[in-house]
Amino acid sequence: MPTSDSSLARLYDDDVADDVPEARTPARIGPNSLIQTGQALSALFGDETARRIFDRAGIGHRYVDPPGTMLDEREPQRLFTVLCNTLSDQDAARVLAEAGHRTGHYLLAHRIPKPARRLLPHLPAAVSARVLVRAISAHAWTFAGSGRFSGEVRGWRQPVVQLAIQENPLATPGCPWHGAVFERLFATLTATQVSVLHTRCQAKGNDCCRWTITGATGPLRRARMSRRAAADRRGREDRPSQASR
């Protein structure tokens, strides 16, 4: 296993972590916060480790029978806390980042309409980023629960996306789960590569969680534009001329 014995040894303590926070008020959140974390844990550390972490969080039944609908945000909140308290900081961040990428992949496959998936990458990045921010805002319950989400895009030539969650119920140091979700969505739908910086983190004592997302520049961005231009040129060449109609 890619973790130290000392960090995993804590899995075998009989007592459940006593510092798991209670949510301010019950709120609902998307089930992928649990489902994809369970899959990431199993993929990286094995089924037994995943089961024990879910059991310690008091939601062992969720690992055996994953939820299919929205759930109480306190369940993934406990899971994230126990995971961070059980594994090393590095291993916990790896699991949550992998879970975030899997969640982003699920959202792309099942929550973003196919026409939008095809169209957005071909639009100017400033346009596709604004469309995506509006879509994320409309479905913020998926990852924010009782938190208050806000998002904006500044600039047109080199757009900068600012996302924030006030009172983020799933905040963890560095928030790798959220960052990976955002990276997967924006990298796929707005650019070939993006940079996601977590500039403020509630779990580190800041007043909110904030991310700054910028698109690829230089060779990667030019390559994307060149591929788009080539595709458009082939499309024009494939169209029948007026004389041949």
C-alpha cells in the first residue's frame, strides 16, 4: 500500500473519531461525495481499508450500498474528517483528489448534456468559462451543500475564474476534492489545461474557500487553437461548392 504503516494502524482502533464536527443544520448534498471517495479509497488502498474508514465514519452501509439520491451533508463531512484523521496528509490529499477527478468525470458524463460537451470546447475560453460557471452555480448543491457558492469570470482575452464557498461543509486542508472537480470540468470544457489555485481555505482558518482558475497559455493554448482552425478548414473543404450543388 502507498502509505505508512503508522497511518493505517489508526484504522484498527475500536473507537470512532471523537472530533468529527456536526453540521450547523441538516442539508442535502450530491451522493458522489461518498460514492467516488469510496471508489478512490478502494482503488488506492484496497477494499478493506475503504470499508474500515467508512465504518469509522459511521456510514459503513453506504460503502456496501452506495446512495442513489441526495443525502445528508453530515455523512460525507464525517467521512472526509475521518479520512484526514486516519491517513497521512499526503495520502488523504491523494484520495480526495482522485475522488474529485472521478466526480468531475461523472458530472461530465451524466450531468452535462452531450451537445454542450461538444460545443463548449470549441467556443472562446471566456465564453465557455462563463457558461460553465452559470451551470455550476445552478447545481452548486452537488458539492457545496449548505455552503454559499459564488462564481464569476473576469476578462476576455485571458479569462480568470473566481469561485468561492462560504461556510464550506466539506472543507479539508487544501480542499483537494473540490479543486479536482473544478479542474476536471474546466480543463475538459474550456481549455486543454488549466491551473487551479486554492487561494483561501476555510480548513486552514480563512473566512471562506476560494479558487482561482486560469486557462492554458503559450504552446498548449496555441496548439488547441491550431487544431480548431484545422478542423474548421477541413469542414469548409468538405462542404460541396455552390457549382456542384
